[in-house]
Amino acid sequence: MKELVKSGDLGVDLATAFDASPNPYMLVTPDLRYAGVNEAYLAALDTTREAIIGRPVFEAFDAGPGEEGVESVRIVRSSMERVLATGAPDHVALVRFSVPVRDASGAVSHEERYWSASHTPLKNAAGQVLYILQHTTDVTELERLRQRAEAAVEEPVSALEAIVGGNVLERARRVQEDNHRLSVERSRLIDMFMQAPGFVAVLNGPTHIFEMINPAYAQLVGHRPVTGKPVREALPELKGQGFYEFLDDVFATGEPFEGKESLVQLQHTPGGPLTSVYLNFIYQPVRDGDGRITGIFVQGHEVTANVQATQRQKLMIDELNHRVKNTLATVQSIAMQTARSHEDPRTFAESFQSRLMALSHTHDLLTRSHWEGADLAEILRHETEAHDPLRLVANGPPVALGPAAALSLGMIFHELATNAAKYGALSNPDGRVFVDWSVADQTDRRLTIEWRELDGPPVAAPTRRGFGSRLIERNVRHDLGGEARLDYAPAGFHAELSLPLDRGHD
Amino acid sequence: MTQALEGRTILVVEDESLVAMLLETILEDMGCATLGPVSTIDEALAVIADGSAFDGALLDVNVAGKEVFPVAAALKERGVPFVFSTGYGEGGLPEEWRGHPTIQKPFTEDAVQQALMRVLGASA
């Protein structure tokens, strides 16, 4: 202790004075190790300086057996921790600690004793706590008196006993219990606050100074140091987004404010780019005992993923609706055009159905690839599978087509094959169809498809352009941005389709 | 009643040829001539810019994945009446064009005719 306590000009060695005191004293470091003890302390614990200096206090210390001992250690430790946290003295009104007692023969037993302790911080010039001074008073006799008074309520008690037993100590004990209960409650609340899955912040005063934030809030604001700063300084990027004003209103009016799926532009990293997040939150005014608003409690959680999922779902439903309605309009068109070239309801139904099936086949192919596209040969195979594969010879490289081009070519192949089966090379036993395709120019790719019919019946150009040929020409030109040449040569029908492959909007 | 539209020329902007063919047939039945049909926004803007003569337009809202509104704005500026066609329903139009005459896909001949008469100022 000599090196720790300066006697100054008093002319008295304070360390010696401490040693002479009948009250046990000790000094602990902020990491709760013994820095110094006086003689009374050593005597009470039946130990030596050498044995305990530098050791952790709660290692050397034994409050005795049972749960109560553990609780006593906790009470003393949390009192010391409060001193470290607040820099202010803290008192433990009553705590039970067993002490070793040596009898005449030198045998050691434990005796239960009651103590009252105070913990006082010793600080340096900068205000940091260097040591905690523990002053302990043995109040065992007083406590015993109280207990006796309580056990024998029928018996008359002395005035002193009534005062001591019934009043002062009991009050001290209750205060101690209350303190303990409150401190447990407070730390439980703080634990909950800190572990809450949502973000929590406590703002103080009219400028909304951050008093406390939990880890979820820290994460939301990119772990910036915001504590102790007004919100306008701590989160400058919120300017113009309305949140400062909502806080001002809540503080001024006392009316809570609730944000639902509120879009916030926040910096997830200091100085970094703004990120859009959606939050559900509440600004709840905090009032003091007199009802005055002292601050705002902020609580909420991020709902960005939910909002985005809802937006995606809406987009998908819109897109689905668009596609379904477009498909219905397509079917409507097929029905109307087919009806105009078929006066007989039976041939209309047959022709209409086969066109519908052609559309449906390509849909099946596209569904398999999650509507990313389909291969040209696959589409051709699907649309011509009703015909003898030996008589319809396909030859060309793999060509990936987007959904729109796939649907168009599906319809086109269907019309060509139907025409061949009705009037062309597939309408007699000997005719054959050759379908060849190639892709030219790898940078600005162009697909050329040739449909050649051989050995069919003699060909005559149709007198009237039917829906099929109009559909082919229009589809290639309009939907695919290409060209179609249909040649009704006497030796066999010949079609040449040429279209760009990378139009970019499939 | 179709006489009100007879002889008019209508620009058709529609990316699906089958739907365009349907509109053409409907227009033909009403005695209208079709300009186009065009299948992209750029083609539609080019037709408007080159001063082609037409009396009205039918605009598919989603043209090959793009919104047709630049074309609508160009037509409005030139004072040419037009009708939107869409599969999205009324809610598919942005604030600026909400309430503008719109036909829903799939459409009936009556719906096309009435919408065109409404914007062309012809009475039934």
C-alpha cells in the first residue's frame, strides 16, 4: 500500500493508518485483482499478503458453501463492476460471507458472518478508475439480533432490538434485495435490447442524440460510431428523406410515428454508396416521471427481402397476365383467320386444333428450358413428328433460339409441314422434304433455313394466298425481322427463310 | 355505323404478327386501311417522323419488351388520336396515360371499333 497511497504533507503514513484500522480494507485493480489489503482484512480471511496480492479477488475469496455463497460473490462482484462502469461509489448494505476461524488447537472451521461493504473508485487526473477501495464492516452481531427478534416475535423485545432487528437492518436488507432485483431486471432488459432480432435505438433530447443502439441497429448503419451524436450528424445521408422531420414531430407532439415498408437510402459502409432498404419501424416518445418527452425509442426491422419478393411476385403476375392475354389474342387470331378459309366446321376444327397443338408443342419445349429458349432441330422434330422421319430429312448445326423466335418457327414449321402433307411432297408415297439450315457470320449471325420438297405431285401456285403462307411471310418479316421467299416451282415447293439471330429482345 | 370509320387509315403497332393480322382483318372489315403494322418502337417513330398520312393509331403497350409510351407522346404532339391495346388491364398504364382509351386483349371487333370511334370523334 505504501506505493499506492501518498501521505502528502500530513506527516502521517496513511498505509500504516489503514493497517491499524479494525475494519478490513482492500484495494482492487480494474481487472478485479488484489492490489493491497490491510491487516484486519488479512486476519478476517486468515491469509497472508504474499498469498493473495496480484491474485483475482474472486479466486481467493470463498463465501462458503451452498447457493447463497455464490449469490454473495455475485453481489459483491456486480457492485465493483458498477463502480467501474459509472465511476461512482457503490454500496452493498448486507452480504453474507463465511470466514475461516482457527481454534486454540489451530484447526480451521468456517463461521458465517454478515458484512456491509462500500466500494469507492480511486481515479487518476483523467478521471479513469485506477483502483477500487473496499471498506467492509462486520455487522454480524446486528444481524443476529434481528434474526432472534424475528424468530421470537411473541417474546417481548428490547427497544434496541426492535430498532435494530425490526427496522434498520431489515430496511437495509430490503434495499439490498430491491437493488439486486432492479439490477437483475435492468440487465435482463439490456440483454433483451441487445439480443433483439430487430434494430433498437434510444435517442435523447430534441436533437435526437443516440444514447444506445443494439447490434442489429449498428449493422443497419454500417457499424458507424453513432452513440453520443445527434441523428443529423450521425446519419447525414438521411437528409431530405423525411426521417429527421418525423423524429422532430414525435418529439414535439408526443405522437408515435409508424413507418411501414418505408424506403430508406442508407450507407451500409461509411462513405460508401447509398443502399436502398425497406424498414418497418416505430418512433415511440419516451417520457420522464412528469410526462415530459425526453427522447425517442426507435424499434423496427428490415423488410427489404419481403418487399422485393412482393415486387417480384407482382412483376411475375403482370408478366404472366401479359403473356396469357397475348396468347389468347394469338389464338383468337388463328381462330378468326382459320374460320375465313374453312367453310366446313369439321375442316375448320381440324385445322384450328392442329394450329393450336403446334403452338402448344413449342410451349412445352420452352417450359422445359424455363422459357430460356429451344433448339431449332428440336422445334422442327416436334412440329413434324406426325410425318415419316425418313421422308423429312433435317440437317443443320445446333441453333439456340429465344422464346419468341422459337414460337414463330414452331408455327412456321407447322404450316410448311401441313402444306406438304396436303398438297406437296408428303401427300404422295414417294416425295421427300429436305430441311437444311446454317448460320452465317459469327458476329452478326444470320440464320438461313431452306425447305425443299422433291418427288411430290406437280406443283401449281395457289390461286389465293391462304392463311398459312401469309402467316409464314408475316411471321418471318414482322416477328423475326427476316425475309421469307416462297417458291411454288413445278418440281417442288421451295421456301427460303433468312433471319437475324441476335435481335436482343426475345 | 361502320361508315364513320370508312376510308380512314390506322397505324398498327404490334409485335406479334398473328395479333397484327387479326387487327388488320378487323380494320379491313370496318373499311379502314392499315398502315404498317410495325413491330418495334423505332419503326413506329420513323413512320411518325417521315410524315406518313394516317388518321389514328392502335398501340400495343408492350412492344417486344419495350413500352410504347414514346410513340404515344409523339402522336399526342402531332395531334393524332390513338388507342392503347394491352394484356395488362387498366392498371397497366402509368399515371400519365391512365384513363386513355384502351382495348383489352383478346379483343372483340366491337371493342376495337368503339375505341377508335371514340378517339376519332366519330359518333356511332
